[in-house]
Amino acid sequence: MIHLSARTVFYLILPTILWAGNAVVGRMAVGEISPLLLNTIRWLLGALLLLPIGWQVFKISSPLWKHRVRFLLLGLLGMGSYNALLYLALQSSTPINLTLIGASMPIWMLLVGGVFYSQTPQKRQLLGALISLLGVVLVLSRGDLSVLWGLELFLGDLLMVIATIFWAFYSWMLSHPGDSHEREWPWAQFLLAQVVTGLMWSLLFSAGEMMAGAMHVEWSLTTILIPLFIALGPSLIAYRCWGLGVSAVGPAIASFFANLIPLFTALMSAAILGEPPQFFHALAFILIVAGIFVSSKLSFKAL
């Protein structure tokens, strides 16, 4: 039985709130700044914010140097690709489509764990995934399931599927250290190593965007504040907390918390539009949380 402490719950819920904010402001940035450039600026700012406390990672004596290939993969899957694909997907698809696809995270997490990490999914995990997914569908349909029949598929939907699979691999890599002493590494150095390699990938992708003539930015208060927010909140704070949460309960269980993102996204959008929360939001929250507990036989403790 896995013990779920209040601290671990905090580590897993805070990123979902921040990532919901990322989706909202990412949508606001459409037309203001090109998606791959936005992703590059995000991680450039993130690296600069981490540099004062994690600069030791660049010393040759740092134990992280011998794991360069591992960090290149972590940076590609978690920082370089996932967010770039998300911002690209927002250009051609609708928020309801992307959020629904992102809600398939627990399924992909269980599949990746079963195929690549010899973690056979249990029946209760599959049942919990379905219960939690039902809560997400309730949010997306705003209590009217007939809305789902009107969905149309876009290129962005395929990009979001790829992004979700990448995130599943990233989370499993976090939970399986490449070194027996990895959990003892200074967190700032560990995160900065990922951010820097993610920035390298982002720069490569941005170069392709520029050569394709698709790079653009319209400087305004919005295009200044959005990168600052996503660099601090959805990037550094969220990734740090997510890593701690995944280390505590594993990626399969952590993925169920990711289903809270659509709920928080809906609430934030409702707040921006001046619409009060509805009854189905509360019911969806109950279903999502029920899916978490059903899937994992969790016990709760205070600390």
C-alpha cells in the first residue's frame, strides 16, 4: 500500500494548477508570439533563474556530467518537446480537444510502464483511470455529453498525442534514477541540467521555425508577462514539485493527478470569462479524486 502524505498531495496538485495556467496563457499568446520561440524564451528565462543556485552543474567535477545522454533525453522529452508540441497544438486545435487528449495520460503512463519498465497494470489502476477520465469528460462537456459528438480532429490533436506519450516517458525516467546516488544530487543542479538540455533542443526547434519563416513576435505587455509567468510557475516550480511527487509515489499514480489540469483550466477560464463554477465541476472533482484512490489503494497520512 502506498502512503499518500499531505506534502506529496501538495507536490502533485500545485503543478496541475500551474500547468492549467500555462494552457490558459498559452492560448492568449496565439498570434502574439510564435510557439517555438515562446518555448525557447520560457526555458532561457528558466535557466537564468536557476543559474545562481545551480551553476555548480557546469563544473567538471559535478557527478551529473557522466549522465549527459540521460539529461539530453530528459531535456528532450520534458522541456524541449512536450511544451513545444503543446504550443504548436494550440495553433490549430481547440482547448477542449487538447485537454481531452491530455486526459489520456494515465493510460499512456500504464502502457509505457508495462512495455518498457516491466510494470504490469493492475485491474484497479485501469478502473481508476476510467473513473478519473469520466470526471475529465464531464468537465469538457460542461455536463452535456452530447457536446463530445461535435468534436472535430485537427493536426494539433495528433501533436498533443505525441506530447502526452513523451511526458509519460519523461515521468518514468524521473522515477528510475540512472545512478544510485541520483536522489542525493542537489535539486537545483538536477533541474538546471534538464532545463539547459531542454533549452538546447528548443533552440534547435526555433531555428527550424525561423528558417520556415514562421517565427514572429509582437512586443507588448502581454508578450513580456507571459514568458515570465511560465518560466517561474509552470516551469521551475511545477517541474520541481512534479519530480518530488513522482519520486514519492511513482509515475503511474502521479499521472492521475494530471487529470486535475482540465478541471483547473475550466475554472480559470470561467474566472476570466466571469462565469461562476457549475455543479458539474464539483462532481468532476469527486470522480477524478475517486479515480486516484481506486487506482492505487492509497492511504493518507498527515505528513
